[in-house]
Amino acid sequence: MNQILNDFNNKKRNIKSILNKSKNQNNNADTRNETNNIIQVSQLENTPAKSPLLNNRKIKQYKLQFFISIIIFIIALSLLISNVYSYEQKENVSKALLNSISITKLYSNSENYTTSDSKLDSDISENINNVVQEDPFVIGILQIDKINVNYPILSKTSRELLKVSLCRCAGPMPNEKGNLCIAGHNLVDYKLFSRLNEININDIVKIYDLKGNMNEYKIYKKYEVEPTDLSCLSQNTDGNTVITLLTCNNVNGKRLIVVGQII
């Protein structure tokens, strides 16, 4: 009987011991959790909160940057529109010049030709005040059907005249022996010589002179040179009648040269 009571007491003590250990473990876990919570709260308290004033400053900076970008865009767009409009006006002058040439005289064989049916209007005259009048102001017409070119050839070259039409920069009158060099701008709106790069070997170019003669020229050379290279203006043609068309390559800064000989 005593043995049984001893065993019961031992078991009871073991159970209490187990329960005490469990309580201690739970208490330790609670203590750790509380410690972690305290640390997290402390970290949150020590973390500086974002100031509303700083946020307002950033918002104001973003707004300022946005408005500056809008202003820059508007200025750039205005300059682009202004340039396009300016070239449109020059194009209209070129068309007026083309229309002002006497069709009757230009396409006849009469020696008594004129370059205009009437006095040039004020828009045209603004662009020719400084032109020396040894030759007629308009000396012919250049026509390239492939690239939709049909412009009068002006006798002289200047910065302003190049905005109006194609200009003779060297050489004789159209369809005469020598190297007639014709320069034109390369514009973004596909006018003047903007599509000259599409011309290939064996393509045909037409030149009308003021005596009513039309001659065709076959392209036999196409190349590029540095802007300082003026060898293309040479008049050493061995007695042949040649045309040289010049424009700028807006991509690499070189000069595109297209050369043709009369058929």
C-alpha cells in the first residue's frame, strides 16, 4: 500500500514539474513578444515622419518642372510653325515666278523673248532687290517628274533666294555648253531639292531655257562631298553640256551631287 502511495506521489510531482516547465516556457515567449513589440514601437517612434511641408515643396517643384516643359514645347512648336510658314510663303513666291514667265515666249522659238508678262508683284520684288541684272532674273525651268520638281531657275544665288527657288551657283545659261550648277535647299516638307536623293543613274531631268528649248539630261553620276569641296563647280567639261544639281545631306552634313549630260 505504501508503495502505491509513493508511486502516486511521484507521478503527481512529475505532473507538477511538467506544468511548471510549460508555464515558464509560455512566460518566456510572452516576454520575448512583449520585448519585440516594445522594440518595434520604439523604432516607429524614432522614425522621423514625413513633413507635410516637404511634400508641398516637392509638389511645387513637380508643377514648376511641368510648366517649364510646357513652355519649352510651345516655344519649339512656334518656331517650327514659323519656319514652315516662312518656307510656304517663299514657295508661293516661287510659284508666282513660275507663273509670271511668259508661256508663249518660253515655249516658242522666237528670239524676242521676255521673262515676264508683267511687272513682278511686291512679294517677288522683295527677294530680287540685290540681284545684278546682267542676266534675266529667271533663266529657265528645271523639271524632274520622278520627284515632282518643277521650279524656275534663278540667275543668282543668295541665302534669301535659295529660300525662294532653285538658283544657278555657277556655269552658263541653261542648255549652253559648260556645267550649269543648280543649288536647292533640302527641306523637311519635300519641297525644292528635298527628294534629290531619290534620283538614280539614268534618270531624266528636263531643262527649259528662255528661248523655248527643252532638253533632256541623263544622270550619269551621283556622289557626296564635304561642304568645302567645290570641285563639282568646275567648268572643264570637254565641250559637253552638263548640269550639276547640289543640295545638302541633313543627316551627315555632306553635300549631295547629281550630274547629268544632255541627250
